[in-house]
Amino acid sequence: HKSQGNEFDAVVIPLLNVTEQLGYRNLLYTGVTRAKKLLILLGSEEQIYRMTRNDKKAKRYSALKYFLTEDS
């Protein structure tokens, strides 16, 4: 994600209709910690609660294994 390592004066995080596949705690944490002065969370308390409880790791699919094991 492009905000990694950056901070902003204001951050707005839309949490409306977030699926379980995207509603990870670490994603919410990243967004929240980018705000220096103002943070706005758009969504229900229930959605925010679900995200804080969802500590599953997102599966990352890449072709790295293929490139490392491919015969040259």
C-alpha cells in the first residue's frame, strides 16, 4: 500500500461494506497510525470492532517461488 511509511495531517478511512477479506486489523492500524492531526473513520462501530478482532494474515500471491525455482 502506498501510505506505508508516510504520515498525513488528515486521514479518512471509509469502512462501509468492507469484506472480511479486506477487513484486517493490520490494515486498519496502518491507516489510523498515518494520521498526525485528524482521523475520520466512516463506518459502524460494529465494523470497526470486527476489524480490530480480525488478526488473520492476508494471503499474498506472487510468482516469486516460480522465479526462484525456474531453470534458467
